[in-house]
Amino acid sequence: MGGGSGALDREGRLASVDQCRGFALLAMLFGNFMGKYSFMPWALTHHPHGFSLNETIAPLFFFLVGMSYRGAFLRRMAVDGAGGARRYALRRYLLIFGVGLAVYFDHFWDALTHIGMGGLICLPFMHRGARGRLFAAAGFLALYQALFMATGYGEWVMARPLNGGPLGALSWAAIIMAGTIVWDMLSVLPKNRAPQVFLFFGLLLIGAGWLLSLGWGGWKEPWPFTRYGMTAPLPVAATGIAVIVYDFFLVRCDGQGFRFPLLSPLGRNALLLYAVMGGFVGLERCMTRFLGEPSPAAAFGLLLGAAALLCAAAVFLDRKNILFRF
């Protein structure tokens, strides 16, 4: 496994993954809590078209789901065989999808439901080598792009803030699959080479996403960056950004042994805490619906309160050594 001597925390968990996942969780709390207020700048809000900073956070979380997915699948396969690993993953991602349906009672298609569906879409390929999973990821994107353009689905989903809707799970699955490939790369790359390779890989994907957004003469029309539609440019470029962000934590945490405060406890129970965060965000949106948009000071106060409660729950679970593996 790549990384320095301080790379592995208890239970053999990779510190960079937990730390990066904790960062992603806090960033998603900020984006989901504050991203709908009119006083927030364009870069920190969600949009039907465009590629703001907020649009990069959920793909980072999905990418890290993929890293953990591959590691857990391989460990389970070594003990219970491929069939046992598949059955465990099937139960896990069905349960995550069910939790998402409960959390998103008013709109359904969001991070947890897409993680659940994306995990199920990836499952038939999880035992394959990196090349096979790379082709699968490209196939997911190509299939979704074709469905988006050649049917009425694109028009339907662009009229709704559904993060790609049910078929958009194919795009999210491609991001998850990229995480599984990076996990494999960690196991074979020399630790002094991995950061440079990941930086190159990330920049290559960002460039590919940009190229996909352009018109190619008579070959294809421009494809926009769109969170509503989740067409190919956004997941490809956002995956590149995710690789580079993870690369920072790889160097800082696994290579240099540094730990950012609170991020590891948040990252160890990230899916459970994300569900809790979804409850906070839902409550905040209900308050806004009935009471109107708060002032910037009040909104930031509510955000800090939610973050404090989330961190307190993470620290409590961590001190009790409680890990929810649903």
C-alpha cells in the first residue's frame, strides 16, 4: 500500500481516505446548507449550468466511496470468496439506497440514493481488473449521454434539480468506479511516485472534461457542464479534481503523518453522519420555507451549530470505537 509509515490508522484504515472523506463531509454540509441563499456568491451555489466550486464536492465524496468500496470488496472476497463479497455489497448498497429514500422524503434523488444505485451498478464489475473497470466507467458515461440526448430524458431532467435523476446514477457510478481504480493504483505504485502520477491523472481528467464540453466541428455539439443533467463533462472533470484533492491528503497524511483535527472521526462514519447532515439540511430548508431566508449572520450561526453537532457526534462515536458499516 502506498503511503508513509503513518499511513494506516487503527483497523488498517488508510488515514488519507478518512481525512479526505471528513473534509468532503464538512464541505458538503457547507454547500448544502448555504448553497441556496441569495446572498451567497455564484461559486458557492449550485446551478443548472456551469461548474462552480460547489459542484466539485459531491463527486469527491463519491470518488472516496469508490476507494473504500474496492478495499472492502477485496478484503471480503479474500475471506468469503467473490460470492460472499457480492452478497455483502448488495445488502450494503440496497440499505444505503433505502436510507436515502427516507432522508430525501421530498425529492429522492440525491447523494445517498445515488451512492446506493451507483454501488449496485458497479457491483458486477468489482471483481474485474482496473482495465475492465475503466472500460465499464466509460461505458456508463457513454450510455447515459446517449440516453440523455436521444430520448426525452435530457429535457425532463434539466427541468428538475435532481442531480441527474434515476438514470444519472450511471454518471455517479463512473465516479465511484474511478475511485476503485485509484485504490488499485495505490497498491502498485511506489509511494514516492504516487503523488506525481495522481496529479497527472487528475489534470488529464480535467482536460478531458473540458474537451467533452466543446463542439467538435461536425462531429458533436457542445455538451454543457450541468449538475442537473450530469452529462459527461461534469463527472469527468470533477473526478479529476477529486483525484487532485485526494492527492493532497495522500501527501500530507500518509506521506508526512499529519492529521487535520476532527477530520478522521468524521471520515470513519461518513455515511451515517451524512444521513444526519441530511436531516439538518432538511430542517433548515423547512425553516426557510416557513420563516423566509435568514440574514447572513443568522445563516452562518445555524451552519456553525450544525457543524458543531456533527463533529460532536463524530467524536463521540470515535471515542466509543463505534463504526457503522451499513
